[in-house]
Amino acid sequence: MIIGSVLLVTIGSPEWFTPADYETDALITLFALAIVFGLFFVFAIYKVAEARRRPTYSAKMEAEVAEALDRIDPRGHVMYNGEYWAAEAEEPIEAGETVEVVGKERMVLKVRRRG
């Protein structure tokens, strides 16, 4: 659309219908808008690509440590990064023990005793 507008201003307008200074101003305005929109879209595409390369929150959680807030047998609660999480473990874990996050299923962390 922008290219079509530029071609219409420079090619399609006879001199007697559109003054030369108007054509120059219109051309500068169209190019300035095209550059601004182009830079915006390049920035937006760069940010989307950057976000896609970043690991997900779930992937970063694995192999991290948390602290058991109460007995986990098989369900309980842990403190992970200052947040309370529901947790599940295959073996009983006592309150106060340090656990390792091995996975996440919806809003429940899968943990095991660290060691």
C-alpha cells in the first residue's frame, strides 16, 4: 500500500494538478512513515524471536531446589522462589527438608529428596 502511494504521488500526478512542493512533501511523509512502521515491525519480530528462544518457566524449574513446608506423603507444599507450590513426591519427605524439582504437572511440582 505504501509503495503504491509513493508511485501514485511521483508518477500518476500531472504537474498542473499537484504542485511540485506538495509532491515532495508527500513523498517525504510517505517514506518517513514507511521507515517508522518498518522499524517498529523489525523490533516486534526481534522481540518475538527472542521470547521463543528463551526457555519456558517449567524448563527453568527443573533441577532447582525448594524447601518442604509440611510433610509430603505423597502430596504437600513447598516454597520455591518465594512462592507456595503444591508438591508431589514418590517417597515421604519431612517438613524443612530441601527438595529438588524434577518436573511440573499443571500447578503441582514433582519433587524428590535432594541428595
